[in-house]
Amino acid sequence: MAADTAAPACIFCEIIAGRAPAYRVYEDDATVAFLDIFPFTRGHLLVVPRRHVDRITDLDPSEYPGFLATVAEMCRRVDRLSRHYNVALNQGALAGQIVFHLHLHLIPRYGETNPFLAPHRERLTDMEAAAVLRDLHAGSAG
Ligand code: AMP
Ligand code: ZN
């Protein structure tokens, strides 16, 4: 396919394939979870299906259990940081979607005055990511 007609590269497909860097929290045959590079809060992570789909309605029903199992497992990990969190899907540009590969946000909450106000976001550093990963994995085998 000529370069000018190629589908635009998907950054999450690149991460899944290991061609782009990411701070991976978890992966299995069907899903990958990694830290959001511009976290809303400490521990903000994303859960994605390995298969490229844009919309949640593009998932095959056979993919629902594996996807939800990973979301639930990531919630258990996030419980180590905070028992309060949002699980969010921005679906469509008008809803704030900027990466068009299905992803659920898991955003721990620590007592922000208004969790629905977007805070100033800074790029995650290697040092902070390592500390967050340590805390998410504390006491687990994987
Ligand atoms: P949205 O499409 O608005 O639901 O959110 C996309 C999210 O992906 C944003 O919170 C970005 O900070 C995050 N993001 C974009 N590129 C990367 C990347 N290379 N690694 C990790 N997170 C990313
Ligand atoms: Zn993709």
C-alpha cells in the first residue's frame, strides 16, 4: 500500500506490538494495561484490547469476558493505591476521545475537590512510573 494511502499509525497498536515504549502494568493474550503517559492522578492507567477496534461496540461479545477480567484485575491493583477510582470511556471525538483504539481509563482518586475537573497534567517520568509500578505490583506475583 502506498504510504499516502496507509492507515494512520495507531500508537496503542505500536505499544501492544512493543514498537513504542510504555510502562506496562499487565498483559495477557487478549489485553494490555499500561500507565497513561499524561496521568490525571498517580496510577492512572489504560486497559486496551490487543485487537485494534475503535469503538466498544466493535468488540465481539466473545471478547467481553477477557476485557472485563483485565479491567477488574487492574481495579484490584489500583485498590493498593486508593479504593476510590473512576473507570471511564471517552467514545468519539465529541466525548474527548483522542486515541481511536478502544481503551478504558482507570483513574485513582485521592480526594480531589472535583474529580471531574481536568487537572494540569505532566508527562510521567521514568522514576515516578517505576514507583507507581512498584506500588501497583506490591504483594503480587506478577
Ligand atoms: P482519550 O482518547 O481522550 O480517552 O485518552 C487517550 C489517553 O491516552 C490520554 O489520557 C493520553 O495521555 C494517553 N496516551 C496517549 N499516548 C500515550 C502513550 N504513548 N502512552 C501512554 N498513554 C498515552
Ligand atoms: Zn490500534
